[in-house]
Amino acid sequence: MKENECCCHKTKERPEKEYRDLINRLNRIEGQIRGIRGMVERDVYCTDILVQVAAVNAALNSFNKVLLENHIRSCVVRDIREGNEETLDELVAVLHKLMK
């Protein structure tokens, strides 16, 4: 078993800057979601809510891009260098899910 793995799933220890960036992005997205909920509770006009939902989708897509890039540059590169090519199969499977 590798250093950052347990018996049931993989884990990744992130550098502090990467961790802070991801958490900040998620906090903003969470705030946007709460804002949308508030709009629904206040009976805001549908198109105004839809615009905010589109903004959340864009923020989630941006989060995915950053996380995917970090994953490729760290986990995937490391595993390939260590001869663990099944990581490529895992990456392809994830890309298929992301592109649905």
C-alpha cells in the first residue's frame, strides 16, 4: 500500500496553496447556492435565478478544471513514473464521466 492510501480508497495530501484555493472556490460556490435558495424563497423571477444557476455551473466547471489539472500534474505523473499505468484507465474513465 502506498503512503497516502488506506485499505478502502486513495487519499491525497495537498500542498497548502492548492488546498486553500480549492476550499476558497468551494466556499464561493456554497455561497452562490445559498443565494439561489434565498432567491427561490423570495419568489425571485425565474430568469434571474437561472442566470445565477448558470454562474454556479461555470464555477463548478472551473473547480473541476483546476482539480483535474492538479490531479494530472501530481497523481497521474507520479503513478506513471512509478509504473502504475492503471491510473491512465482511471483518468480516462473520469474524463468520460465529466464529459457526459
